[in-house]
Amino acid sequence: MNTCFIIPHFEHAGLLPGVIAGLLPHDLPIIVVDDGSSSATRERLAKLGRTNERVSIVQRDENGGKGAALKSGYREAALRGFTHALQVDADGQHDLGDVPRFLEVMDENPDAFVLGVPSFDESVPKSRLYGRQISVATVWFVTLSKTIPDPLCGFRGVPLAAALRVINASNTGDRMDFDPEFAVRMLWQGTPIERVPTRVTYDPDNHVSHFNLVQDNVLLTSMYTRLTFAMLRRLPALLVRRAQAAAPAAEGRQS
Ligand SMILES: Nc1nc2c(ncn2[C@@H]2O[C@H](COP(=O)(O)OP(=O)(O)OP(=O)(O)O)[C@@H](O)[C@H]2O)c(=O)[nH]1
Ligand SMILES: [Mg+2]
């Protein structure tokens, strides 16, 4: 197993150094995919790359969205010979104290996609919480299961070969719609899912969000509509898989 960190980044240069400082003690390579930030930000990133030999910057010329940045990151990491990536947001919202737990679960389950299951404190904006509940319910519906407890959390351990199969086989979204769609498609393709509970914070003094409530919610809604139609097409296969998963449990109860 050869693991790196991937950080999708867009105009979070004030918060990114803190995230990098939190990851460096794990002594793993850190790939920052900058998604077409301004030239001033690029200079700050380039300096971070020059001063930390563990950090490399993949520069996208134009802004394409978080999903576009992650797809570039997964491809680049696989090209560099990594088998797994632990994905962390650049805005400092993820609790890096949980990195060892993620790495442990990834190590014990090398085939699995390891999803962060976020818990929030009262700092979370209500609008984001409600939107999240709709996302969760839709994903449970399209997967006919509760295997993905939260599809939006960007703190996740990614097995890269399985990830490349998903992004090469389907036209996944390029923006904030990517993380949830990718999680559903990983499950649909049969990648095992593991979960790690983790705290996510919205520091009111430092939180810089690029989530656009209108534009990104429209994107999410249209992505969930596409997934619903795709789910209906694969309904027979999903029902068979559900029955197969239930059968051993029922046999175990009988014997
Ligand atoms: N929004 C956005 N984020 C990008 C883009 N490219 C990369 N990112 C990164 O994607 C991650 C998530 O972005 P955030 O703006 O925090 O979005 P979010 O976490 O869904 O929204 P909040 O819950 O409000 O923080 C961060 O690491 C960004 O730097 C882009 O084009 N747009
Ligand atoms: Mg964020």
C-alpha cells in the first residue's frame, strides 16, 4: 500500500498552511491540486511546495470545480505510483486528529472506500444542515441502503484503482456534486465501504466557504435526478445484491 494525501484547493491560501502543518507529521507525500486560483495565491502555494519537500502542487490552469480538481488529483496520484489517497479539504474543517484512524482503517481494508461520517457542533449553518439531510435521504434511496451515512463529507480514504474505474466509466460532476455522486458510484460498482466518525467544524472567525447555496444546490439536485434515473435502470441488479447480502445473515440466524 502506497498512500498520499490529496488536498483539492481553491483560494484557501490562508487556511491551507495549517492543514499542511497538521498532515506533515504523518510523513506521507501531500499533493495539493490547485483549481485555478489567482496568481497571488499560486505564488503562495509555490512557496509552500518549495519549502516542504513532502508537498507538491498540481496546478490546474483554470477553475473547474472541486470535482475536476479531485479527478486530476486521483489521476496524478495513480500516475506517481500511489495506490491510495487520503483526501482532506483545504479549509481546515476536518479534524486531523482522526488521520491515524483513517490510515488504520485503510490499511486494514485496502479494497475499501473509507468515508468520513461527520458530526457537527452548533457552528454549522442551518441551511447546510438541511441541505445535507436531503442529500443523505436521496443517497439512501438511490442505493437502497444506509451504507453511505453522509455522502458529502470530503474527508475520505480513496482506493485509487477503484476510483479511476468510476471516473473513467461515468461522467461524474465537476463541482460540489462530485463527492456524493462518486460515493454512490463507488458503492454501485461494488467497492466495499468503511466508515470513520469525525468532527467537522465551521469556525465562525476563519471559515471561508466557496459553496454557492443556489448554484451548488441546483447542481446537486440535477445530479440526484440523474442518479435516480440511473438507479431505476439498475434496480434489478441492486435488488439481487440486496437479497444476496441478506441471505447469509438469514442463514446464520437459522443455523
Ligand atoms: N468551492 C470550490 N472548492 C474548491 C474548488 N476547487 C477546489 N476546491 C476545494 O474543495 C474543498 C471544499 O470547498 P469548500 O468551499 O470548503 O466547500 P464545502 O466544504 O462544501 O462548504 P462549507 O461546508 O461551506 O465549507 C476545499 O478544499 C476547496 O479549497 C472550486 O472550484 N470550488
Ligand atoms: Mg468546507
